[in-house]
Amino acid sequence: MDDKLYSFVMRGELTKVALDRTGVISKHASTDMLNKKYIESLSLDLLDDEYISTAKLMATVYTAIAAFENMVRAFVIKVLMESKGENWWEESVSEKIRNKAESRKVEEEKIKWHSQRGDSLINYTEFGDLAAIMQQNYHLFEDHIISIDWARQIFTTLERSRNVIMHSGKLGLRDIERIGTNIRDWISQVGG
């Protein structure tokens, strides 16, 4: 029995090695393979090691903030869709926010060679817009959040930190811990 298992595992490993040598990256590729491809594509080997190290640390923080922001968007969509149905965007979002989002989408569509943020107009909103949408529909969100001010404070804190990272800055440990605390508080209150 051990010989069969060993043989099976070894064939799998040999297949992985053979596929790795082809240079083809599949959707099942390991993170290491994808990272290697990105490192080569971005010429990271030409950049200063200290800046790379700092950027990698901040990329981890950015990952948490970006995932959180998208979770909030999904939460807003879910609550409004359950109440308003498919027309939730038109019925529940102010004209000002809708126009701003539509304008951003139109501008991005002009740049055909670059990826866009997505199909849904809510992807073109900012943290502050999400708080405003909740405030405009507070009766639908009041069972989920403590208050609009509470939500807005969390969004403002995370947006401030995101902006530092997005402009090549470095956050201190207290800022990073504050991000984690805010995310945990939100998830404890609202859910994941």
C-alpha cells in the first residue's frame, strides 16, 4: 500500500515539475509561480531592496483594507437589494453619488487599454459614499450598525490609512493595529 501511495505522490510531483518548466501559468498555479511571473514582469530586481521590503509590508495592510472595503460594498448591496430589489441603485442612492460614480466609470471606459474597477457602479464609490448611502437609507441599516457616525469613523480611519499606503507611505504599528481593531469591530457588529 505504501508503494502505491509513494508512486502516486511522485507522479504528481513529477507532473508539477514538468508543468512548471513549460512557463504556462494556470488558474491553479501556486502563489510562488505567480509571484515569480509578476516579479519578472515588474522588474522588481532593479528596484531598491529596502523600498521593496517596506512596500511588501504595506501591501499586506492594503490587502486587509481593500478586502474590507469590498465586504462593505457587498453588505450595502445585500441590504439594499433585499429591500429594493434590482433597482436598488436608482431608488436608494442619491443622484449626486450616482452621477459621480457614473462619471468615473465613463472616464475609465475611455482608457481601453487599462482594466476598469468593475461593472457595478458601486465599485466607483469611495468609503465616504458608502456611509452616505447607508445614511440615506438608515432605516434599512439601523439593525446592523451602531450608528452612521460609528460607520463613518471606521471608514474615515481606514481610508486615511489606505491613502498613506497608496501614496507610497509607511504606516506605524499603532496605525496597523487600529486598522485591525476597526475591522474586527465591524465584523463583530455587522458580520463578515
